Amino acid sequence: MPELSVSPLNRVSILATDGVFASTLMQARDFLHMASLRFGRQEGLGLTPLLQTRIVSPDGQPVKAFSGDLLSVDGALDDSELVIVPAFWGDFDQLLERYPQVVPWLRQRHAAGSAISSEATGVYWLAEAGLLDGKEATTYWRFFDAFAARYPAVLLNREKHITDADNLYSASGVTSSRDLYLYLIERFCGSSVAQGVSRDILFEVQRSYTPGRLGFGGQKLHHDPAILQVQQWLEEHYAEKFRFEDVARDHGMSIRNFMRRFQAATGDKPLHYLQRLRIETARGLLSTTRKSIKTISYEVGYDDASFFARLFRQHTKLSPNHFRNQYRRKEA
């Protein structure tokens, strides 16, 4: 995929409530603060943070974390361009009663255009606000059944670790939330800042899944369930060899009807969508592994590494080697 265009960002709010996992709260703050410092230096401000990253509670009062520690906060709920909702432990209905301000605040922030990111159980707040009705989301595996029963209108994806729908993001756990923060840093601060944070923190982390594919969430905000099933099928089988004629037939459509419906629903032709899936996966492998270009080409579905390299350049404006070198390049 082409590099994300940087969006304006001045303030980040990280929600703190009783029962919050302090580690997930501080991980978010550390990632965003590091990005803020790098962003400030990139803009010629030295070590002055360019973003205001605040921990907020519904009433501006300290909260008692899951571990029993009393956590101080920077203030009450505010108007920020990015909201992060960490994981919590405890009775969610009690939290709703304790903090009636949170749900209307999340609705207001989403209506104002803010990005909202949740980790694990944090997604309950977004679902309770009705923001995820008819949209894809995920949570920690232990809560799949309970979440699905409580919020049947949410399209719970039990296979994905990160989801993106209508400026609403969810991560299933600690490791996936790190990748999500890097995506948000790239979106708001640019790729060089995100790459720097990744080098500082995550370079040696080995994941058991492929990060990302976040740019496809908006293409699932349509009302064609058959095409949504095809999109999910493609995410699971993108590296395999298949014919779209067979995919269409297996999903009850003629090839002509399938081609028309797929482009009408997603805005992409099926082949271009598949190419983007493969290239986005390759970006993740180039960034987080030391695998050869030939191996990555094969793993994403291309036997011809030269063809893969040409396709990668078409989609990213960089060769695979240039992309990898740019990602790993140390600052002077």
C-alpha cells in the first residue's frame, strides 16, 4: 500500500478507569510519548514533545488499577483527536454505573472525527456506545463468547488480532496493540517516526501472526454479506493459487456478478484487492523479519520474485530492498 498521509494530531487521551491494567495504559503512553519526542525532533524542536499525551479519567480523579495501585491522571475527559482505551479487569456493568460519562464521550469524540483505539476488554466501551454495530472488531480470546452474546450487532472477528472500521480500531492483546500503535503513529506522525519507534522497541519481537492489513477496514463498511465473506476468505487464503471463477462459484455467484458486486462494495477490482493484501503482508514481513525477498515473495503467493518486486514497487513506490533498508536505517 502507498504510505499513509499524515493526519493532524495535537492531543492524545488515554482513558483510565478503576480496574485498568496499568501496564496496557502505560504502554500506550510510552509509545505515544516516544513518537511525540521523535516527531518534535523531526520538526526541528529538539527534544520538545510535539503531541500532548494525557491520561484522563471520567471525573478527573485518580483510579485504582487492577493491581491495586492508585494511578494519578492528568485531568478529566477532553477533546482529543486520538482516544486510546486500554484493557481493564472487572465487572463491566459496575464500571458503566460508576462512569456514566464515558459512553456519551466516546460517541461525541467519534462524531467529531477522532480516532478511537481499544485493547482487549477496552472494546466493550466502544461496543456499549453503539459505535461498532455492523462493524468488525476483535477482543481477547477469553472474552469472545461473552462479547458476542452481549453485542450481537458487532461483527466479531475471532481470527484477526487487529481490526479497523470507520476510524475505530481494536487489538486483541498486548503484542497486537503495539502494532496498532505503530500504525496510528504512522498515520499521525509519518512513516519515519513510526519506523524509528519500531527500531527502538520492537525490532527483535517475533510475532506469530502477520501485523497490519489495517487499510482494508473501511472497505468492509458495505451491506453485501456475500462479498464480506469473500474478503474474509481472501485474508485467509491470499497466498494460495486459485481462480476467481472458483471463488465466485463457491460463494454462490457467477463470475460476472461477482466482479460487479465486489467492485461496487469495496471500490476495488478483486485482483487489485488481492494484490494489496499480498503487498501489505509483504511489508510486514520485510519490516519484522530477516527473510529473503525470494522467500517473502513465495510466502505471499508469488513464485517469481522479479514479478513480486515490480508489483511491490507499483504499490509502494519503493523496491522491497529499499523499503527494508529505509525501515532499518539508523538515524545519523
